[in-house]
Amino acid sequence: MSRRLLDTSVLIAHWRKCAGDAPAAPRPDDARRWAKELIKTYGTDVVATPVVVEFLAGVRKRDELMLARAYLENLRTIDGGNVSAEDWAAARRYAERVPQDGKPRQLGDCLIRAIADRLGYDAYSLDKRFQK
């Protein structure tokens, strides 16, 4: 597998595609299969804790929460839930990089990038605004 960490945008785009193609009432086994497809497509099963939290924060219904948990079961959270002081300091540095377009940075993106950097992973995002 590659040294690539998947951002929330990748999970959400894949989830929406699969859920849109799914039967009317997908089951946890369907969500697990979707995650395996995601891993095969991107060649990695790696995420960071902020990705997991952002993904779960987008859930709108109880049955969707059950599916989201099943989806996440196949992904590895490489930071083990430990966000260090070093991560926060790096996230702050990313937040202080004011882009030319003046648009705001996102806390989650800054923290995901910091964790990926600390652990030697390339963070992969579909979000053009993601911290580079």
C-alpha cells in the first residue's frame, strides 16, 4: 500500500457514489464492501482521527450512522487518536498561511495535514482548498 492518507473529501465522494447506486436500504455489509472498494481504488486504507470525526459529523440519520461505522471499520486511523502538541503547532502554522484568494482555511484540513506530515504520509484530498 502507498504512504497516502485519505482526506474526508475522498471518503464522502466515494460514499455518495456508492450510496447513490445502492439498493433502497443498504446494510452494514454493503458499507464494508464500499470501504474495500475505496481501499482498492486509492491503494491505501489510511485516515487520521480528524477524518473519522468529520465523516461521522456528516451523518444525518441513525441508520446512516450504523452504515458509516461499518464503512470506517476497514480503515486504519494511523494517529491512534493521539493529536500531539506538535500537530497543533503545525496546524496553526498552516492556518497562518493566508492564500492569495484570501479564503479561510479549515481547522480539520490543517490538522489532517499536520498529522500526515508528522507520520510521513501524503494527504490526498479532492478539495482544492486543502492545505498543500
